[in-house]
Amino acid sequence: MATLYTLDQIRQVVRTMDFSEDIEKGFIAYSNGEVVVPPVGELIFEDPPGDTHIKYGYIKGDDSYVIKIASGFYENVKINLPSGSGLMLVFSQKTGELKTILLDEGYLTNVRTAVAGEIVARYMAPDSVSAIGVFGTGTMARMQVEILKSVTDCKRVIVWGRSETSLKAYKDDMESVGYDVQTTLDSIEVTASCNLIIMTTPATSPLIDVMQIMPGTHFTAIGSDTALKQELDTRIFDLADIVVADSLSQCRERGDIYKALVAGDLKIEKVKELGAAIKTGQRIRQSVEQVTVADLTGVAVQDVQVAKAVSRALDAVSGIQ
């Protein structure tokens, strides 16, 4: 019989875990062709607006395979509910038996996404970060900044949001954990002062124009994970010196890279896949002046790696062999 773990139990073990190495190895295995990841299953809702993604896969020769369901319903805040939900199912790759149910309510998706942002920043962010720019004020906008502590000691954050209320809540939360936060409704204030910028919104039209881009800026684009979403002006990809995708196949169909390909502002040959770009351990950024972009649409191998690690940790705590 499968073992079920709740969000509270999951949070307890995750507090003491570091997923960076596991997820980095997962990206490399994916780019090496060692991972089976079918196309993303997707449901798009209009009223109210939302989306549900089904991501699933396995590493060849491993013990487990994982199926993950994660949803985002962006008007839930109006009824005092979190925007994200979901669960992960861990099966035996040997027998097909369901071993573990992780009722994470979308938490592990946020964790593995934050870790991917940390990995990208380690390889692509400027050596000296003047300020961290953030577009969005939700959970991922918080987690992405906090996880960057392993990459930069910069504590200055400039955050863009759509309302003064959400900006104030973000400022209060982040200042309580040691950040110096400036809020703005004007994107130019972010791009003029920040050289590490994180995009975390479900926007469907660009939030940044190519004319705003300063030399030496790195962008990590996380929010745009469907064919309808877009956070960056497509011309930014033409301007960029280096463009990285977590998955070349997915970015042909979704995210900001997809939008740039359709617009004719980017050729797929210019795009490096993350796992291939980091497998030598060498920095991807080569100079201070380079403009770099990483488009992270979320790959099932991240879910596989985080679900396996958390399941093992929970089983150990519970005394399950």
C-alpha cells in the first residue's frame, strides 16, 4: 500500500535538505538523453483563469518514476486561497506499484523551481550583483530571492508589482528576513538599477521592452510556462548574447523563447540547453557586458529528483525500508 505524506510532513524534512546537486544532475542527465519526459499535459481555464500541468518521467535505470500534477489559479487570492496546488506520485520503475503520495499542494513545484533559478544564477549571473530585480510579488518572487543567498550576498531588491497592496506585503515579508526592498509600479526602475532580474508573473504580454535593457544584465524568466504567457519583449532574445532553455523541446512550444521564435527574433540554433551548458562545470557567462537570458518552463526531471529525495527522507523518518 502506498504511503501518504501531508504538506506539513513534507515541509519538516525539506527544511534540512539541499536539492541543488540532485536537480543539477537531473538537468545534465536530461540533456544527455538519459531521461524519458513525454510532452507536458496541460489544461487551460478561462473563467476563472488558471492552468493545470501534468508532468511525468523517469531517469533510465532508476528505481522510480514520478507523475506530478500542479495547478495555478491566479484569482484565488480574492477568496483567501493559495494560487497553487497539486501533488506528486512516486511509482516503482520495476513493478509499476504506487509507492508514495506526496500531498505537497504545489509546494515542491515551488521548491524545485527556486532551485533551478539558483542553478541558473550560479552559472549565468554577473559576478557582482548591484541589485536583484523581481517582477511579481507572489510565493516564487520570495523563494527565488531567498535561495540566491548561495550565489550572491546582495540584499538590495527592487520589486515590480501590479498593486501597492501586494508590493507592501512583499516588502514587509522580505525586509523581515534581512532584505532592503524598494517597491515600484514602473518597470524602468527595475531595469535601470538591477543586473540580476527574475521574472515570476503569469503575464500574457511583455513587462519589459528591449530598449530598457542595460549591458551586463541577466534575466531568469520563470513565469511564462505556457504558449499564452509572455514576460519579455521578443527582441530581447535577439539582443541577448546567450540564451539558455531548461528544455529545448518544451521551449519550442511554450514560454518566452517560444514567443521569440514565432516572432522571428530568435533562431533555435542560438539556444543552449541548460544541462548541456553546465555539464562541464564552467560558467556560462563569459564577460561582464554580456546580456544573458534563461527561460525555465519547468521540466519533469526536476520533479523526479525532488520527489525521490523527499520520499527517501520521509521514509527514513517514518522507519520505512
